[in-house]
Amino acid sequence: EELGVDQLVSIGGDGTLRTANLLALFQADVPRVRVLHVPKTIDNDYRGIDFTFGYFTAVDTMAKELLNLRADARATSSWFVVEAMGRRAGWLAYAAAIAGEAHLVLGVEDVEGALASREVAPDPVTGVVGERVVLDVDALVERVVDLIEARDLKGKRYGVVVLAEGLVERLPAAFVATLPHDSSGVWGFGSIQIGRLIASRVSARAAERLGRARKVTGVQCGYETRCAAPHAFDVLLGAQLGVGAARGLMSGRHAEMVSCSGQLEVRYVPFTELMDAETLSTDVRYVRPGSDFHQLAHLLGTRVPSSHRR
């Protein structure tokens, strides 16, 4: 207000949206600075919009890296276990695995059935003691070794496995007891390097089960995926969201997020539909298990016959 600002467009992820909402709440009676929010994140974990701009740029960049790793793996008869950036949800990992022709992709959305176990321990974020559903690391290792065995039988002694970094959140407490997080409670997902953790265990287990050593390398795909020149769709989407923000402010809108659906049709979503009224935080939008998108990612991977599963 001191600067003479009476309209604000915030652009960013859930933290930025949370701050925009706080500013709107602070002046709820008589808005002196009208606020609209434009969602921007490579993670695509936002409610209220189909895709966030930045997402397809990151998918395209990571997919190209996966294709390069796939070619290297084929040439050297080796394996790569790739940790994909994307925070808690698996949107980026699944899409990059599809476009990058990976042979297996797993995200936090897959931590169920044989890949899940339970433990009673403090939650690594909140510190509250209770029963948690956690990733069964040994079961995950066996799943990857099953894949190696299945491809061996086809004469294909190489492969690429993609793990969403959100799996770190489901690791047993012993793995994440010292995991750093910032003042907002955001974890340093990449610091534990789950790709390398699983790769080393897969290498050892494959040697035990299959009788010969395998070269299995853990790789992180992270910051390089969010600094690339924008994908054409992200340019279109970002431009339309920007136009929607300007149009919304000129028509007097306030405390809403600009969104697009269908053929880039602009719509507006009230902050109240996006924020928890008690915690003033946003909910993570995960990939829905069993959805067509989730099934597509798994259908395009290498099928492992049930006789190879343990």
C-alpha cells in the first residue's frame, strides 16, 4: 500500500499460494490490494488445474535424459536407477518414464500391497508417534531384481528404472531420521539420494539371486529439469494464465487462482477451495492409483511374469 500497489499477481508453487492467501485473509474486510495467483511448478501437484506451466518442460527434459541413459545402458549391458525430482507426488516421474521409455516406474502412489509395510515410529516431519504405512525397501529391491531377471530371459541385459523422489517420504524411520527440512517443513528429498540407495542394494541382491554381478548405477535427475528452455505447450499455457490474471484483475476479481482447462479456457478458482481453513496450507494432489494415467505408466513398462515375482 505504501508503494501504491493495489493489484498483485503471485506466481509460484504451494508456498507462494499460501502467502498470497495470507495476504488476502489479512485484508478480508476491505481489500486494498487485490490478489490473484498463477500456479507455476514442475511438480504438477496442484488442485484446481489440470497441468501447471513448467511441468511439460521438465517432463521433456527428463525424458531426453532417460533416453540417453537407456542408450548407455544398452551399450554397456548395465542398469540405471533414476531418482526423479517432483516432491511428494509422482506426476513428473510417471510422465518422464513414459516419454523416456523406462522399463519400470514407481512413485509414492505405488506404496501398497507387497511394496508396503507398517511401523510405529515418529513421523519424520511432524514428530508425532503413530502407525505409518512405509515403503518395504527389500520388496522394492526384489521387484527390480525380478525385472532384471525377466529382461535377462529376453536377452536384454539392460534397463532403466525411475523412482519418484516422493518415495523418500515413505521410507522407514531409520532411513530418514536425520533428513533435513527447512523452516516451512519442506524436506530435502534429494539429500538421501534414494536412487543410489536402491541401486547399491539391487546390485548386491542381483548377484546373490542371479549368480553374477550387475552394474547398477544410481542417478539423480533434479535441478537441470527445471531450468530448460520452455516447452511449446508451457509457453501457450503460461501466456494464457498471464492473460487470465490481467483479465481477472481488470474485472475486479480477488483471492482466486487463475486456471485453464480444455482448450486453454480460462477459469478462476477461489482460494477457499484450495486451502485448508484450519492449517492454511494446500493439499498435495497425487496421481490417483488405478487412473488411466497411472495405468499407462505401468502398461508401458516391461511385464514381469508372475513366476518371477517373490
